[in-house]
Amino acid sequence: MTQETRVARIPFSGFYYSSHDGKLDEALLSMFSDDQCEPTPAHEIAFDAVEWREVWLDYAQEYASNLADECDANWQFTRLVSPREYNFATDEIDVAISLEELQRMYLELTAHDWQSFRGLVSERLAPRDGFIPFYSNIVEEWGGLSEWESPQISLMVESYCNLHCSDEWRAWECVDDCNGEVSQMIESAIPQSAWDKINELEGVMA
């Protein structure tokens, strides 16, 4: 029998002027830089040619997997959601979590960090100018866990992640390029036609 699942958004700061965007820039520079760590002419060719959407998707999948491992959680990546414009939103990662796993996470929060979860809900869903919340900001009024909707579950998942790792860890250590994973994502997303130009340019400059 297939387990009942829910969709949640895991805490992620997106790719717009974030640490994650910075790591992609650093990885590309490390691939195409001179002895003084300055970008080579090939860097511009590569930057313009990279299928960045493909890189972001690979990165998001790696991020979701590594965050689950760090938090001793079990979820599956479902999609990367990117806004049309970055004025008011940034990229978000959706995962599928079984109701059984959510209940386990809920019990762990109840036992170890319930006040932080209550505080997060109270703050995020507090009515204010221009914002009328759809849900109560008192978590005890939400009813049973099986009745919660995705935004409520996402707040619980965020609080659960906060219990296991810091914002700083998620920003800088969840995905890094120590073993070349990020560089490989970028390398794989450069079309062969661009590689031909890069190889020709580097051959001329050698």
C-alpha cells in the first residue's frame, strides 16, 4: 500500500544574491581563472552558455538530500519553484514527506522544541498591515496533523530543521564544492558548442 504523503517547502534562501548563488559563481570562477584567480576569456563564454536552470535543479536536489541527511529526516525532492520576478519572492524547494514521517517529526518537536515552533508560527502568521493570515497563529488551534495543509506543514518542517541545523550551515555547508560536486553540475550544463569555443580559445592562448 502506498504511504500517504504531504508536500512541504524546506527552508532555503534561493539563488538570488544568496550564498548559494555565490557558490555557483565561485565554482565557475575556479574552473576558468588564471594564476591570480582572475577570470579568463573562457569564463565569459562559459557564463553565457551555462544552462543555469539545469544547474539550479541539480543543486536543489542535492540540497534537499543533504538537508534530510543532516536532520535525520526522510523526504523526497519534488520540484524547484522559481518566481517569474525576484521582487517579492525567491526560489523554493518542495519535498514529499509521508504522514508517518511528519508525525515522527511532530513528536520530536513536541518533546524537544515545541516553544520554538509555537514562536515561529506566532511570528509568521501574526496579522499586520497588508497581511491577513489564512491560518491562526496559534498552533494549538490547527487541529490534528493529518488535517494540516502544505503551508502549515512547511512551518513545522522549518522548525524541525532549525532544531537540527543552523541557517549558517544551510547557507554554507549543506552543498559545497569540496569534492567538486558543484563544479560538475556547472560543467555538465555547458553545451558542447561552448566547450568547442573554450577549447579553441585555450588552444590559441596556450
